[in-house]
Amino acid sequence: MRLATAFLVFSTLAGGQQNPPPAFEVATVKVNASGPLTANGFSPTPGRLRVMNCTLEQLIQAAFHVKKGLLLGMSAWMKSDRYDIDAKAADKSDFDEDLVMLRALLADRFQLRFHYETRQLKTQHLVIGKGGLKIQASKDQDQKEAVTVRVTEISGTGIPLGHFITLLESQLGYPITNETGLWGKYDLILKYVRDDAPSGVDGPSVFAALDDLGLKLETRTGPAEVFVIDSAEQPREN
């Protein structure tokens, strides 16, 4: 088992001193009571990161690149309570650097403590179906992505396959490994009904809908590294 805390790994200098992890120079954290149906997300600009209407679950997934289904140990408030964050760096950081500094913010403001461990989990693997691929690669691989995401639909043009899989993971709530051997951008329409849809809602399952695209999800059981929350606290507003 690989242990860690949200203070991350410090760099040890020749003289035995330690460098603190990178952190924002100043940051505010405020509760957002607008609810899950209101827009949410990250808005980075050089040297500044704004986060709107995100749960601690979403913040951890972004900061530590944790896929759906691999984040364990959450209390109910970590999935329901939503926050706005406005953080400024000392220098003109980029988004990747912002996410590293977000880890330190989660340790400080949310008192996040965690560890990694390996567990046996059911995992989903995306492969090409027996009938062959039925979606079309975008003719212009340099075109800007245009995508529509609804509870029962992922569709658009110029969608990078990796992003399509990420969107599918978000909709279904579990990690998916790309074993198609395919990359690049595609034009596609995937319409389906999730397993947790209300009664009376008709439509194909995600497995049947993917089959229409020449894709298939295979369920397997095997070792997977998971992110386990040991403890966290609701932050006090600034």
C-alpha cells in the first residue's frame, strides 16, 4: 500500500532541509448554495484559478487526476456541498501547476488526508465490437471540438476519443480503459438510458448504444489503485 497525505512529497535538499509543496499565494473558499443543476467548473487564467460550484469530490478528482469509481471513503457532504474558490499564485502559473497547488489548498482548507491502495475491482474496458468500428473519423482532424453532453446523450463532431471516454466515465460513474487502439477525433452520436434512470424512461442501454457504434464495454475484475480519503473537514468561509 502506498501511503500519502495531501501535503504530498517534499523535496529534500542536500543540507537536510525540505521545500514546501507549491501553494497559492492567496485563496478564498466560499459555499455555493445554487445546487447541482447550476453550471460548475474550472476557469484558469495565468496566475489565477477560479472554481465555481464544485464539490470536494470534484475538486479531488481534478487535483489528483482520480477517475470516477476510484475515489473511496467519501462522506455524504463531500458529494453534496458545493464551493467557489478564487486562488492567486505568486507567478503566472498554468492550469497543470494550478492543480498541483490545489492539492495544498485541499490539505490546508479542507484538512484532507488520504492514502492510495490497491484493491480488486470490476473495471470496464472499451474495445472494438465484432462487427467492426461504425463511427467516422472526423475529416478535419484539426477542427475544434463541438460536443453536446446530456444525461442520456453524448454527441458532436471533432470529439477526441480520449475525451469521449472521459465523458462516458463521468456519465456512468466508473473508470473505462481504452483498448480500442484508436485515437484522434470522431463524429458520433451516442444516445442511451442509464441503469439509474426513472421508471418509464425507454431507450437502449449504454452497452446496446455502444454496439451501434461498433464499440463494446467488457467487464473484468482485477487490481486497481484507488484513492482513499482518511479524513476531511468542511472549510470555514473566508
